[in-house]
Amino acid sequence: MGLPVSSTQSLPMYIRTFVVVVAVLSAVVVGLPAQSKTFPVSELKPGMVAIGRTVFQGDQLEEFKAHILGVLHNSIGPRRDLILARLEGGPLANTGVIAGMSGSPVYIDGRLVGAVSYSLGDFSKEPIAGITPIDEMISDATLPGQRRAQVARAELTLPVTQEGLRESLRQAFSWVRPFADSPNDVRVSGGSVNAGIATLLRPIATPINFSGFDARGLAPLVSAFREFGFTPIMAGAAQLGSQSSIASAPTNSSNAPLRPGDPVGVALMNGDFEVGATGTVTEVDGNRVYAFGHPFFGLGPTQFPMTRAHVITVLPSLANSMKIASTGDVIGIVQQDRATTIAGTLGPGPSMIPISLTLNSERGTRKKFSIGIVKDQLFTPLLAYVAILNTLTSYERQNGVGTYSLRGAARIKNHNDVTFEDLFTGDQPSNFTAASVVAPLNVLLRNAFEDVEFEGLDLEIEGSETPRSATIERVWIDGTRTKPGSTVDLRILLRSYRGDEVTRSIPVQIPANARGSVAIMVADAARLSQFEARELQVQPLQATGVPQMIRVLNGARRNNKLYVRLVTRDGGAVVKGEPLAALPSSVLAVMESDRNGGSFRPLQSALVGDWEITAGYAVTGSRTLTLPLEE
């Protein structure tokens, strides 16, 4: 605010002159447009020199130069630009572009140009880099994001093999290629840059750290990450302050503000296992953070912990130099994973899904593990699978016959638990054990009805190096006379893998309206399903909501169960999808006359009773006993 005229006239001449000059200058400044904080692509010229910032070791920001060579239009997508530059300074002459530099900011006249984000790939002799314009990064990262539709997922086809898992991960990790395939798609402005160079540019490899894992058990996952532009690093786990930090990640313990050029991490798993990727911060605007300059996985809206990172050293390599870095305290949330950036906000981190896993061995050892994994359609089931599998293979035998007995539950917000209770035996029971837990998670996370929020996963596994399998050898009843309405004592003879005889029994109630004969079938889960589809024409249930999906999952048949079914061949039918048994002949006649409606289908067999018995073994086989009924 200016001084009143009467006030200025009472001041000495030199002060009055000063006030007038300041007022004039203020008016001139107010009339000029404010200088932008960013340097637009349209103002770039070949030969310009930008100053970049990054950390090559520790937490010390260092500067490097970026000599502008030109601008590639449509190189990473329609109407998208990529600035081509030759980097100079620090170790770059010896290392080339370094994995982990993704996001390093570059400036011209103090204005932010963008993020170092692309390179010519392996074995390049010069540090030629692509720079993603900051304006495109900011426009892409609208915060917060809406729930994304179903993404690619890792299909765990049974039996799970190393090659099968590797192929599944290849498909799940595929995304639309963020670069040009043909020079004809690219337009170059400035300089004498050949458009063909755009087809050689790829996102700078992102280092991703794995700690707590057995290298052999992790091989398919590491292979998939490497094929899709990551540099996997096996490292040691950082010590967490307390167990509670797994479910709700800790906030930053350092008061130092996050700076452009600082290393930054994206955590996927913490606790006794850790998985986290590292890159570089491009810009911090208030509490908003932009980094990488290219996608992490291109997942769109995310809820991943943003962490500090510490660069231990730079590892020079003819193939692919990299920053060796570790992730640290959580400082915020990565909320967007887009084609030109990852972005998020500083503050408390997102909640993780806590996994409590107890492994009891027949050798007398008991181990407890605490793990946290991100809430995500792709990574939640995938990381749960590798965590369970690596726990089993690290503490039990990796090759040869073994047995795992599984119990536990997945806790779901506002819904009943999904329960686990089964037994797996054979040459590779660890794969089946892990897959049996992950399959329900996969189904629920991709359901079309509502968002499902897992609040925790509690598992207890008994491990044995002895196989526990048995076959159904014989079924019989005591006595020879069976009447409608009577109860018979069904006996089942199992033969264990070592030839031992094991007997189980169960009372079976014969319906009072049964006529002629009934059949009692005892079978394992797979053979029972085949029988129902063939003889009873049972159709898969189409769930109408998450509660019904959970009921179906909890009712899924188990390896360690004997399934007993009482079947009659007298007057069965499927009416509006529901199997009905022992219908009177008069009712069948009426329904038969109205078959044009399509809701009636006669059956040769109909189910009139069902029971199940826990066998204590992984059961295979089936036997059927036919009982004539006395009138």
C-alpha cells in the first residue's frame, strides 16, 4: 500500500524521490507477466545446456549437464514429446545413463524442463537420455485417482510350475509399450537428430530390491521384472521399529524436506520380506511429489507407500550401470502411476495388508513371520504367493516328497472371513499350498460387485517331510437289510501310501420316501465334481454378490475330505436350476408335459443326502455301494 500524498510531501526530497521510483518500478513489474517456473518445450533450442540434479551416493545432491540435442514428437505416444540430450558430469562418462536416475530434474535458467527418464538401453557408449517434459508429467498426474477397472493378473494354473508361473507373470506384467516402434511415427524438431533414435529409446531401468527371499524360489518373479525394464537386486531387509509398522507404515523419522533430485522409493512389501523400487524425485510442489518421468507399471490410480531411499553407491557396468539403493521410512502415498510419471502426496503412508504366518515343523521348530503387502489387484495375490512359497522352501525341504497342512483365514472388511483348511502332499506341495491361499484372494479382488478390502491374512502351516496320501479302497455297511427311513453305519477303508489300512465310519440316513434302491458314493473332491457334472448335471453357481462368493469359496472341496453322497435313481429332475429328488410320478408327468418352458430337465440320478469326513490324508479315488431297499 502507498503513502498518502500529504505524507510524502512532508518527507525530505531524497526520500520522496525514492518512494516515487519504487512506485514506478512496482507499476512496471505488476504490468509484466510472471515468469513460469517451468521451461516449455517450445522454447528449447539445440545447443542449450541444462543443469541436472541427482544423488550418486549417500544424500548429497550433485549437478550434471544435459546438452539439448532436439525434441522428438510422438515418440512415447501421440502428441507426446521427449527431449533428447547428452548428459555430462559426475560418473556419467564412465557409467552412461544410470538405472535409478529416472526422474532426475533438469533446469534451464532456474526453470524446470523435465525429468531424465529414457536411455538407449544396454551397451550404449554415450550417456544419451530422453527427458520427459514436466508439463506433461503434471497434467498426467491428476490427484486423487478413481478406482481403476480390473488390471492384468497372474493366473496360477495348477499344478504351478516354474515355467508356468514365469509365463503367467510375463502376461500380467505386459503393458502398452510407451515408445515408438517405427521412425515414421516420430517427428523431430531442432538439430540433426535422426528420428530412428526414438525406436531405440526405452524407459531407464528401475532398480527393484528383494530382501528375505530365497533366490531359487524368487527366480520366476525376478525374471519377469527383468524382462519388463527393471533391474532386480537381492538385498538385506531393513529393521523395522515394531510389528505394528507393518499394518500401518511409519512416517518419516527425518525432518529433512524432500528435494528434487533426492532418491525416492515405492514399497510393495515390508516386514520379514521386503520389495521396493527406487528412482528420483523430479519436483515437490507443496505436498505433491512427481518422480520417475515414466511409468512404474502403468497401473493408473494406486495406493503404494512412498519412501525415502538411500543411495549406497553407483555400480558401473558395460551392460547397465545402476544405483545400489535401499528404501527407508514411509513419507507419503504414491497415488498415480501414469505414462509420464508416478505422483503422490507427502504425509502418512497407506495401510498395508498384514500377513501373520506361523510355520510348525515336525522337526520341532516353530517360526513366526510378519509381512505387509500393498492393497492392489495385481500385487496383493502375487506377493502373497511368493511370500508363502519362499517361507516354505526356506525352512522345509525344497525337493522331494513332503506334506503341508494349512489352516487360517483372510479377514475382509464388512464381510465374513474366507477360511482355509486343507492338506497338500506330493513332490511339490509348497506350490499348491501357496496357490490355495492366493486363488480366493484373486477371485475376490477382481469381482464385479464391489471393492473388497482385506484387513489381514492369518495362516498356520504344519510342515512334514513325510507324505500323507491315501486311496479309497472299499466301502460297506454292517448288515444286509436296508429299509426306507433307517440309518446305516457306512464304513470306509483307506489304504495309506505305505500300505497301512485306515478305517473311517459315518451314519447315513436313508430317506423315508426312497423306493427301489439307493447308491452311496464315496469320493475325493475332483471325482465328486466330475460325477455331479455328468450324472446330476450340476451347473457352476453364478454368484450374485460378494457374500455369496465368500460362501462358495468357504464351501470349496478340500483334498483332506471324504465326500459321501446318497443318490436315488427314482424320479429326479432339475427344476429352474435346482436338483430335486424322489418326485412322485404324478408330479413328474405334469412337469414333463410343460417342458417347452425350458425350466424342467429329467435326471437319471438325484441327490438325496450328503456328508463329509475329515480324513487326515490327501485322499484320492471313489467307490460306490448300491443298496436295495426292502418295502
